[in-house]
Amino acid sequence: MKEVLHDKLSNFSNALRKLEEALKETGYSLSLDGTIKRFEFTFEMSWKVLKKFLLYEGTECTSVRDCIKKAYQTGFIREESAWLNILEDRNATAHIYYEKEAEKIYQKIKDLYFTEFKKLEITLKEKLGSIE
């Protein structure tokens, strides 16, 4: 099981590195689109790795929202409302038709969401290190 957790965490970490690269890009339009796409991917990896870690600890979650709530209850994440906002914006990215909406989400990714992903990565690495 430790190997599965390690693989899922590695996938999440790789997605997070790609998101970080996108946030550093300078070509505005491409950076905006690329960052949002990488945000979507990073979010998918984040909740899937959470689901595996929760299951390892004996907690099963049935949906993304349920995984977020249980991750908060078990201490994997500290800011439940931030993560629920991340989920809401992730769902909204599939229906962005206006650049202003994309810009708002981009700014949240840059100012808040990336930091939440980094906190999760640190927590999961610590947790993985304590698994024998």
C-alpha cells in the first residue's frame, strides 16, 4: 500500500510542479489558459491522492466534496472553506466563456490555491514518511 500512496503522491507532486511552471509564464493569454488547465489537473490529482491516504487510514470517501470534508476532519487539510472554493472553481472552469471569469480564477490560483496545494503536499510527504 505504501507504494500506491507514493505513486499517487508523486503524480500529485508532478502536477503541482507543472502548475508552478505555468504560474511563472509571461505570455498572458497562453499563461492564463495553461494555468487554468494545469490547475484542473492538479486538483484532480490532489483529491485522488487524498482519497488513497484517507482509505489507508480507514476512512472511505464517496465524492470529491466528501473527500475534502473528511480530509479536513482528519487533519490532512486545515482550510476546509478554501478547499471547497477550490472545488467550486474547478467545476466552474469547465464552463468559462468570458475572460474576466478566467482572470478571477487565475488570480485565486496564484494567490491562494497554489499555497493550499503546497500545504497538502507537505502534509502528505510527512504522513508517507511516518508509514512503516
